Amino acid sequence: MTKSTGVGRGNNPRSHGNKKRGTDHYRWNSGKMVSSHGYVKVRVGVGHPLADKNGYAYEHLVVWSKAGRQLPTDDQIIHHRNEDKADNRLSNLELLTRPEHAAEHHKMVSDSVVREIRVRYAAGEDATALASEFGIPFQRAYRFIRGETRKGAGGPIQTGSLRANANRNRISFEEQSHV
């Protein structure tokens, strides 16, 4: 019916109150969500000192403060020891200075290792497996392979699509080994 009769979509008394609410609603998240950076956020209420404007706070900060620990200052970071941002057990959290945290995540890789990664990738090995073997994030291995970092380290630098280059290199490597 139309609104002019008084029983339109928003004025129908039978439509009020029959919406799914709480745990029955399809978007119910148990008061938890994952931020765009991969950290778990929990609903603590808008009045909570750690809360954002929607009433959510980072779970690792809530766990840290509930344990009676002092919140990190601007030059400190709470680090996840096992690097799983969803594992917010107190035993997995530690307070590091920013330089300590950077050193933890950006371990130095020698030129010979960068060269070996490039050569083995050109021979057909998987970049993710190589990154795991050398204990570096796969994004960093891809930057080495594409020559975005450490250009002077030597070894073949891949250009264009890495997947296409890997397949082409794998085929040419297999052809050379059969000759």
C-alpha cells in the first residue's frame, strides 16, 4: 500500500519489532571484529579509555592493561611473540621499544642470501617456500626477486608478472636440462 493511506512500509504496525536481534542477527559478531591491520578488536563500550568512537578496543591492549601492566608509550609497542595477531594470551605478548621491534621483524639478510633467493627463484623454486626457508616474510622475498630492494646484491632480477616469469623460467630450465 502507499504511504498516503497511512499503512506504508514505515508505518505498518505489524512490521515493527520483528527484526532479528542480537545473536539471531546474521551480522552478529559476538562483540569481536578484526581490524584492517589484522588485529582483533573487542567491544568495550564507548566510555572505555581504550575504546575508539564505536566502542571497540584492540584486544591485546585490553589484555595487557587488565593484567596490570602499563600501556605502551609512543616509543613502545606490544609485540606478539608468535606473530599471530589473533593470539592475545598474555604469555604471547611482550613490550618492546620501536627499535627492538623493528630489529625483530627486519632481520638483516646478506647479499649472498639475496643472490641465492634470486637464482633459486629463476630456477623454478616457489618464492613463498624460499621466504619460509630463509625466515623472512614472503613480501620481502618478492621485493628481492623483483629488484625493488638490494639491486646490487647480484643474481637474476625478475620483471613483469612473477607468476608468468616463474612458469617461463621453469619451462626454459626444464628444456635446458633435457638437452
